Amino acid sequence: MTQLVPLAADSFDKNKVTPGVLGFLVFAALAVGVWMLMKSMNRHMGRVDFTEAPNPAAVDADKSAHAEAGSQSPSATPRGGSQG
């Protein structure tokens, strides 16, 4: 083994920096952390209910519009209906 040290010293560049095993382990830990966060986000987004609650002001206006339309004339036809 001592015979290989002088050969490695000749080919080793002191100005070149490599990440090595520690760099790989840090990168792998970050990748696993991102994967776990994405998995958690997908689980939480699956629990979200995307149906919107109706606007209370719009519901009141819609009810008053239906009440006015129904009280105008008894022979009025309902929406989408046909006379006869």
C-alpha cells in the first residue's frame, strides 16, 4: 500500500475540490427530505375540499329575485318550462 502513495501524490491536484462521500450523503439526505415533503403535501392536498361556499349576499339576492318573480303573476311559467 505504501508503494501507491507516491503515485497518488503525483496525480492528486491540490487545487481541485471534490465533494466525496460526505457530499453524497448530504445530497441524498436532502433528496429524501424533499421526497418526504412531497409525499406529505400530496396527502394533505387530498384532504382539501375544493367546493366553494356560496356567497351569503348572492344567496339572499337570488332568494329575493325568486320571490319577486313568483309574486308577479300566478300564470308565470317556471324557468325552462313550456306553456300549455
